[in-house]
Amino acid sequence: MNIHEYQAKELLRSYGVPVPAGNVAFSDAQAYSIAEELGGDRWVVKAQIHAGGRGKAGGVKVARSLDEVRKIADEMIGMTLVTHQTGPRGRVVKRVLIEEASDIVDEFYLGFVIDRASQRITIVASAEGGVEIEEVAKRNPQAIIKETIDPAIGLADFQCRKVAAAMGLRDKERMTQLVRIMKRIYRCFRDKDALQAEINPLAQVDGGKLICLDAKFNFDTNALYRHPDVNELRDLDEEDPKEVEASGHGLNYIALDGDIGCIVNGAGLAMATMDAITLHGGRPANFLDVGGGASPEKVTNACRIVMEDPNVKALLVNIFAGINRCDWIATGLIQAYQTLNIELPMVVRLAGTNVEEGRKILEESGLPFVQAANLDDAAAKAVATVKGESA
């Protein structure tokens, strides 16, 4: 689960991490009032969406008067911001962050992630801040510093000093500041079951002070039950409506950009199904795991959610029944066909518990199901159907 920048900064502020003074505004009048309260003669107006690349897309601007703050906020709120992370559809800006402007002397990158190889929290840092870390990795991989944290010990001071030195912050004052910042971000990361914390840039401003000018947090959705305070920060408007609806029905759904809708039980089989579609020259439209105990109602909801994507041209149902039963799935598919008036071609592969009963139910339904013998056969038939070839 992602949160907005202003929410991430409030979270960091509660742990004593230095961030710019500012507040969120939902209207131009509110933006004016916040800037007036902050004082000064320059302010930064930042669009709040769950995507990076806002600055290049016109979502971050500096205002030099209160009237300009109002004007920029009025232009931003309601606009559709298109960045390299939003896709061509973009995201509608519904709020802006108003902050005091800082005089930046230098910029650094600081991130905390879960390293899957070591299964530990790992620091990723670089002296090249203000740009995407992926660009740095491609252009100058030696500029990236990594430090793995032992969960039994926690983040040690010597590790912080090691990272600081590698970033070029070798003087006592800045090193001391960075050690303090890193340990507090680590504590926040650990306490809240975060998966990613990215500070880009971590800036040195006039006077030698280090401050987090931007902040991004991503949290483990499976751990949110332990953190109601974090769960309250969720902005459903920033998420795919189909994914939100699917989670309400106990379905794991992730939208993709293909044209073959996938309805599968089990995350591993769902991934294998998408791979098989790609292998045969097709493109999956989604990842969808109906889970282990899919009732006919659950299957119907899965079909409906997948078909809400206008790009879907065919459905591929791949079920290996263990806890599930193939006759349940077959009944659910017939119910979906009749309830939803499905007109799209549907390729079905059933295997496992009560497979013969399930296949018989589909055959005797009189509905145009295309049955497949195995995963490879199902993927080939789905791709051929989309391409207008005989399945």
C-alpha cells in the first residue's frame, strides 16, 4: 500500500526526522492560507498522486507570492498529471502539498527496502540524489551503496557512518546528522512493516542542515491489520477501482495492459498462466487469484471484474482444484455466463478434484465454452481466439 508524500512526511516527522514545514491543501483558498501561515517569500506547490516523475510532468512548482501559490494550486487541483509511472491515462490531482522552499546546496539519495535475496532490510544510498535511482544504476552503478541490516542487532552506528562516508558526508557534523536520520527512518520502517522508504532527495540546505525534501513509503498490505493508523492513510482514489472491488470479494487482482483476462486459482499458477500466454505471443490483461475456496458467487464476481476492463477480448479460466472442486467452478462459470450475459469467448482448463464432473457440466450447459486439456493448450487457444484464429 502506497501513501501520499505529505502523509509520509507526517510519519517521518513523528519519528523526529527533519522535513520541510508544510501542509496539504484541497483548494486554492486553502493553499493560500497555508502559505500565508508558513510565512517567507517562496513556497513549493507539489501535486499529490501515487506516482513518481511529478516534477518533469509539471506537478512541482515554485511560487514567489501568495497569489502565485493560489494560481498554481488552482491549476493543479483537478488536472490530470501524466508521468512515466502513471501511464498515458495519468492521475487526477485532488490535493497539493504546500511547503516552505529550501535553498539546496547538495542532493543525495537514501532508501530502505526489503532485499529478497537476504530477506533483510537493506539501505540503498547514493551521492547522486534528485534523479531516479534506476538511472543512476544504469549510468553509474558504482555510485550506489548498499548495506544490509542484521535483524537481530538492528541498524548499527558503524553501518550508518560507513554509508555516510561512501556518500561523501565525512565531516563530523553532517555524518552525525545522517546517522540520526538513518536510525530514525529505520525505526519507522521496522515499526510500521514498510516494504520501501525512499528519500529523494535528501538535501543539504543552507547552514549545512540535512532535510528530507521528498518521501515515499510503501507498506506490506498483509501487515496492515497490525497498523490501523497506517491503514487510515490509504487513498482508494489512487488505486485501480477493479483492484479495490476485488479485494472486497477476497480476490487478488492486479490490472495489466493486455487483452486476455485471466481467472486462476493460486498465485503460482496465475503467474505460470501469464507466462504461458506470453510464450504463445499473447498479452495477459490481469493477474487474478480466486483463492482456494472459490464459490460460484466468487467466480461470477471474478468474471465481472475482469470484464470491466474494456481491453479484454477473451477470458482464460485455469483451475487446478485441490481445496476447490471443478464442479463448483463449472457451476460458477455457467452462473457467470447467464448472470453477466458474457459474449466474450471463454477458454477453460480444469484439473484436479471432480474434474470429469466439471467438464461434463460445461459440455452439457449448451454454452460456447472452449475446453482445454492443459495449461499450454489453454494459453494457445486463448491467444488464437484473440488473434481471430480457430481455437
